[in-house]
Amino acid sequence: MRHFILKDGSKKTFSRMEMMGIINVTPDSFYSGSRVNGTEEALAKAGDFISEGATFIDVGGESTRPGAKKVSICEEIERVCPVISRIKKKYPEILVSVDTYNAPTAAAAVEAGADIVNDISGLTFDENMVDVVAATGVPVIIMHTQGRPDVMQKNPHYDNVVKEVYEYLEKQRDYAVARGVDREKIIIDLGIGFGKRYEHNVELLRNIDVFAELNCPHLLAISRKSFIGTLLNQEDPEDRLFGTVAVTLFARMHGIEMARVHDVKENLWAVRMLEELACDA
């Protein structure tokens, strides 16, 4: 497994898969279990995740589900920054990422204590994002998407989804480095569910080993997503936990370092059992 370098120069090394708990300070994220109403509720949820074994907490202030509408940058900042500040003050050892594609939000979040920028656009929606990442020195998660959240599921098309997603991530990784981002501060995310049909998501996961050639830590973000519901005939995200855990275990078997999940304990316990029983997993 790989590593990335934090803002202070320390190295985050992975000897096994670790969990990122999801906190959405939004009223409209696709899974109600991830939503919180205000800073105190978010802090309590972060505490629960940490007690369950989370290494990372991902804080978002705007839903990026298919069809989601934008919120203003001012509102996004007002939602996420107090939460990030409180989490870091109470749990300084926890690594907090801000889920945003807006450069001003990222800058404000890092000022509030965020350790990582998680950009679903892979540095493409806001031309200033790469400069914020380079200037602040924080690691960045570069994700693939085909289109913005409000339109991304309207007839997404690929000739070869594995090749195209790989080339996109490679291009954005190299672009970030050329603009001053340390190569060892880049994490990749395939963007499962973002501008992709069911068959695209499955094809990417079946070929997940291909992306190891990018030589970056890899974040798996599939928790309770619709492709799991499609396969298991479960329309309600509430009923997609077991499918999520199965994909997390599959990813661990393929050396993926991080899983972004709504259910830290269930995914982490399953992974730890796998690691114990299959020493070479």
C-alpha cells in the first residue's frame, strides 16, 4: 500500500485499508443517514465515527448527488468551516477533508483546519482550485466525473470507460504536478456514480487493478450508491449496506487504501476480519 504527504510534511502511510466517514451538512444528500443539521450534530457524528475507528472525516456543504442543485459559495463556507474547526479542535489527530469543487471554499476550509481537499471535479470546475491546493500544501483527492452533478446522469457515454477514466486521472494528476502540487500529495478516486451508468461502474470496479499504475493512493467512494441498488433491486439507499460492505471487501482484496463510507463500523470490522483471515489480502 502507498502513502501521501500532509501539509506539515509528515507522511500518512497505509499498512491496511482505512475508513473515511461521511458528514454532509446539507438537507438534500441522497442518503439521509449522512445528513446533519448544524455544527453540534456534526461534531457528535464525527465523534461516533472516530469511536468506530475512522481515520478520516469528510465534510461537505453541497450535495453532489445526480440532479443536485448548487448552493452559493458563501453558504457552503458557512456550513462546512465551523464543523471542520470544531472537529479539529476536539480531535486534532483526525484527518479532515473538505468535499468541495470551489476554490474559495477549499481555501476557507484549509484555514479552518482541513487537512485534505476532496474535489469531485478533479480540478476542472474551478480553474483556481489547483492554485489553492498548491499554495496551501494540502493533499488533494482528484476524482473523475463526466459533467456537473445537475446533468451528469443525462445519457453518459464512453467508448472505453476504463481507458477514458484512467487517461483523465493521469492527465489531471500531471496537470496538478505541473501547477505546483507535490506528486506525493495526490490521491485518486474513480468517481463511481458520477456521470456513469450501471455498466460503467461495474466495469471500472472489475478493472480496478489497472489504476494501480497511476501510483497514487486510491479512495473508494461507493457507499450505498445507486449501482448497488440496481444490482440488488434495492431502491432505498437504506437497504444497500450489505452491498456496500461487499464492494469494500472486494476493494481491500485489490489493495485499495481508503474507503469513504456512511457506515464506518460495519465496513471496518468486515475489512479487519478479512485482513486477519487472509494474510495476503
